Amino acid sequence: MATTSKSPAELIDRTAAVKSVLASFGMEGLSPDRATTALLEHYSAGSMSLEELGAAIERHVDHMTTQEDAA
């Protein structure tokens, strides 16, 4: 993960975006697992870019799918 300096305004925007995602999950009756929550927290804190977040979530979903297929 790339650590980059983010302005306070950008961190507020990121936090608001993550809260919106979590609210959307909640409205659908869903809740993210711990790994997804951790990825969202890293994004919100500015330690990963949106592109890195997307790639990490894709890897996580692929891993979960692989685990389900093996069961």
C-alpha cells in the first residue's frame, strides 16, 4: 500500500464516501466482513488509492469465491 499525504478535506471526503458505502450495504441488509471493513478503513485513512482499494477488494472476493468452491 502506498502511503501518501492527504489533505484534511480529502480524508473527510474519503470518510464520507466509506460511510455512504456502509449505509448502502445496510439498506440492502448486508454487512461487510472484517477484511472488507479493514480495506475500507485503509482507504478512508488515505493509505491506499481508490484503484488500490478496488484491486484489493477484487482479490478478496476472488479469494472468498475460491474458498467457497473448495468447500
